[in-house]
Amino acid sequence: MRLARLDSFVLRYPDPNDHGGERLTVLVRAEDADGVTGWGEAIAMWPEACKATCTILDEGFAPLLKAAGEIDTPRAWEMMRAQSWWYGEGGIASMALSAVDMALWDITGKRAGEPLWRLFGTRAHESLPACASCHVNLPTLEACVAEVEGFRARGFGSVKLGLGKRGRSPIGQDARMAVRFVEMLRAALGDDFEILVDVGNGIRWDVPTVIDAARAMHDLGVGWIEEPFYPTDIAAHRALKAAVAIPVAAGERCFTVTQYRDMIATGAVDVLGVDPARAEGITGFRATDALVQAAGLTLNAHAWSTAVTTAASLHLSAASTAARLFELKPHPVTVQDDLVAQPIRQTGGRVAPSDRPGLGIDVDEAVVRRLAIG
């Protein structure tokens, strides 16, 4: 393909899944010389990070790739990595690279007339169990339990509880209350409903507190405990791994294949969370997936943004033998439900990737223009 255009858009939208908080992201629209378009995303989140991401996209990667002439997606990825080496390892440069890589894969699939999972060469899963990925933000334990009961009534077979988020819930600030919440959920939902716990970056439990909570959650059948420590605190991860049987998940704050490789090498993590809109795109995700599979670990796609990233994550998860579930936002949000013509939803507790070419989504550019700022 020959890249003809690369346009970036900062989108701002309220998200009921985040207690109505305002969220931002960056979308990229790429177009080749034959007029085939592709979409990608960089989850830059903060206003200054979105602005910096767009600068790299508009003034760095766009002229670089347009000047390259005929190019394929792997070569474009290598060129962007070489260029962004000067910016530092990971971070904003990786997010910008991710958006372009995703858009170019979308074009590649459309030009081939194939869905991405088929271009990847395998389909390990016809569909995946749908997990309601929620932020725990209601004021009482009882209200939070009732919310999760509502997810199960809609067909979800599991929930991931994001603690310490925006809202009125004290759950998570007190580890004992978090354990009590899981106890109440287990009593209300039974043993066949999977519960995952994301401690998250808004909470700072010390190592003994995490170990005590993790042991109690393991006894309650929690599937994994996620992001209990800052990712560079390897000593804390190793201490936890040595003390508990519950699987430990991490990786949401990694940005490169190299960082995932190093995390796997610690032997302290069982589940690797990877976001193709942040961690070097679809190409980077697949490289990390290969490392995860070789280590016999579990891969979990992070897709907590727009339908563009959800589509990419779903194709990647369907092609990975290391994936075992797929997260969806449980509450309606415009960047999932209005942004694309056919929103990605669970049916009967499962979610499957599209058989349509590329990402398999049709982005409504009027919605992009409506949400775009700057």
C-alpha cells in the first residue's frame, strides 16, 4: 500500500462506566492511494498526552510513512519504532505507533477482503466468554452487588471489579471491605459466576495487605487479582507470587514488547493484560502474545475505550490460544454504541469477532466530528 492521508482526532466523551467522568482518546483515520481507509486508536487519555500523541502522528509518522512509498504494515511498524527510539522507550510514542499500526492493519484486511483474525492465520476461539468490566463506584456494598447481579441477568458470565475508581464507593480503600464485597457477590451469584479483582492504580496496599486479601479472595474462588502493585516493583510481585495460589495479573501499564518480555521473565505474573491501542499496536500485541504463549501464561486484551480498540482486541483474542475471556463495558457509551454501525455486544454470554474485512467495523465519521475537540 501507499499511504496518502493520515488524520488524527482527539475525542472527548462522558462515560457512564466511569461514573459519568469525561474521558479522552485519539482516533486515527488512514487512507491509502487507492482510497481504502482504516481506523486506529491511541488511548492517550489526558489532554496534554492526546495533544502530544497527535503531534507525533501529524508531524512525525504521517510524513515519514507517506515519503516511504510502497510499504506493508510490518515495515511501517519497524520504521515508526526506529523513528520513535529518539523519544524514549514506550509511553506516548508507543500510543501513536499503536494507532497507525491498527489503522494499517485495518486497510490490509480490507484490501485482502479478509477479517483480521483470518490474516493472523488462526482462529483459536469461535467466540469468547463475555466479562463485564466495571468500575465499582456506587455508594453501598448492597448497591454494588445489585449492579453485578444485573450484569449476570443480561448474560455476562463473569465480572472484573475495578476498585479505587471515580465514584462514591469506599470499596478498595479498605482491603477488608473489598474482601467483604467479594463474599457478598459469591453468596448472591453462586460458584459458577467468575469474579476477577482489579486493584488498580488508584489504590496503594502494602505487600502484607495484598497477600492477606489475595488469600481470602482465592478461598472465595476469585479468578485472578490484577495490578496489585506498580509494575516496576518486581520484589513485591515476587513476594506475592511466593505467598499465594491465586493467579496474578499485570501489564496494563506496559507499553512495549520489551517491557512485557521483561515482566514475563520475572516469573511473578500469570496473566498479561495487553492493550493494542497502547502497547505497540496490533503488531506489538501479536509479538507479546507469542511470548505469553511460549511461557504458558494467560493473555487478556484490554479494550476499555472505543469500539475501534474493542474490534482490534477481539480479533487478536480470537486468534490467541492464550486468551480465555473478553472484557466489555457493561453500560452504554457513545464511543461503543454510536461510533460504529454494528456495535460489538455479547450474545448469550459470549462475543465473537466479525467476519467482515479488516477490523470489521464501519466508523460513523459524523460521530467522530461531533466528539472531536481542538
